[in-house]
Amino acid sequence: MTIIGPILNSLIMIFILIVPGIFFRKREILTEPQNDALSSIVVNLTWPCLVIDAMQVPFSVQTLKSCGYIFAVSLIIFAILLVISFPLAKTMKMPKTKQYLMVFMLLFGNTGFIGIPVIKALYGTEAIFFAAIIELINDILIFTIGMALIQVSAGAKLKLGVKQFLNPGLIGVLIGLALFLLDLKLPALLGGSVEMIGAATTPLTMFVIGYQLGGLKLKEIAGDWQVYIVCFVKLMIAPVLTLLVVKLWAGDFTLLEKVLIMSFAMPVGSVSVIFSQQYKGEVVFATKSVLLSTVLSILMIPIFAIIMEL
């Protein structure tokens, strides 16, 4: 029970960082291209550095076993969500363009851009290593199964290539994982620089999210009931499923289980909007789902964080 106070304090501090972004949007101090540039800095520089720094831990067989456990549980949850998502999308009588996009959004949450900073604030630097492994799994599935779903939803020809895997986030995870497996530490000067750059991830991420929320028009989203279904499954069903699986498997909620559950409690991944734009798909549906689920996650994340401490 005593840890609930620090968790709430961490969450409040994180979400206070959203306020400047909202203010800058409302006062038009920052333009959208400038905010996009900040987002690009996070995705291509600070986030990979945060992951590499977090994975600078001594190699141990126990940690390696923990990685295997994360892989197993994550794949089980992804499989369950996949089985649930297709029938759900069909019963909602959506056009196929939306059906496949909905499946994509229910599978892939914002485990990196939002998840890693939030998990770091909640559980410390040690937790980022496990969050990075989940992000690795997420990226692998996004650029295989996910890309297939997006291409089919947009009526495009299926095309999967090696280049699609080589994004900075995944490269950061792979570098960090290689350093861990080889039990190598970065030189002090380089390691210190990487740590300092990575530390900028949380404030910049929250600022960018705040800026996006500042332009949110609730009236446009409030009338789309399909978006509410997406948010309910992503923010409620997915983390509850994960909670049940880890409870049956492990019994207690150690740091590992907490990271797993919180990772699957994250909102719809913003990559759904990026890919929908790239393949000329249902961009509006994706944008509404990302924004509303991000807003609602501000309420849901603390709930699940507290549940695991009861």
C-alpha cells in the first residue's frame, strides 16, 4: 500500500508535463511542423538513447530467462487479442478498410513513445530494460503482421522488406540487447552522453502529446461509437487479459509482471496514423482512436498501477 503514494506522484508529475504542450498549442506559440520536428527528435534520437542506456546492465542468466518469459507472455497476449479482434470488427459491420485497421490498433499500443517514459517514471530505470524487450517484440510484429494488416486495410499490394524493420527505435533496442548479451559497457564519456540524451525523452514526449491534445476537437470524436469500442478493448480488455495471464502464470506481481501489464495498458500506437497516411487508409479513424485513447489512458494507467499494488 505504501507504494501507491509514490506511483500517484510519479503519474501526476508525468501528466503535468503535458500542460506546456497544450498551452503552446492553444496560444499558437509552436507550429505543427515544429512539433513534428520535436517528435522526430524523440523517435530518432532520445528514445533509442534511453533504451540503450537502460539496457546497460550486467549480463545474467536470470535476466535472460526473464526476457524469455516476456517473449512467451507477450506472444500469448498478442495471439488472444488477434483471435478477439477479427470477430469483434466483423460484428461492428465495418467496411473491410476499417476492420483490418481496427485489428492493428487493438494489437499495437504505444509501448515505446509513451510506454517507456511512463514505465521509467513508475518503476525506475531497471524497468526500462524489460519495457525495451516488449518494444522489440512489438516492433517485430508491427513490421510483419502489422504491415500486412495496414496494407490490406488500404487495399494495397502486400509488400514486406528488410528496410521496414530498420527504424531507430528497433535499432536502439538491438544495440542495447547486443551490449547486454556481450556484457559490454559503453565508455564513460559516450555512456554519459547517451544517458543525458535519453533523459530528455520523457519531457519531450509529454510535451508532444500535450500539443496534440491541445488541438483535439472533442465534438468530432464524441459521436463516433466505434472509436469508443477501440478504446475500451485497448485500455480495459487488453491489460485485464495480461493481468489474468501473468496472475495464473506467476501468481505475484513482481517488477516483470508490472511492466508487462502496464505495457499492454498503453493507448493505441501513433504508428497506426503514420501507416494509414502512408498507404492512404482510414486516417481519420486512426487519428480519433489514437487521440481519444491517449486522453483516456491518463485515467486508466493510474487505475492499473494501483490495482497491482493492492
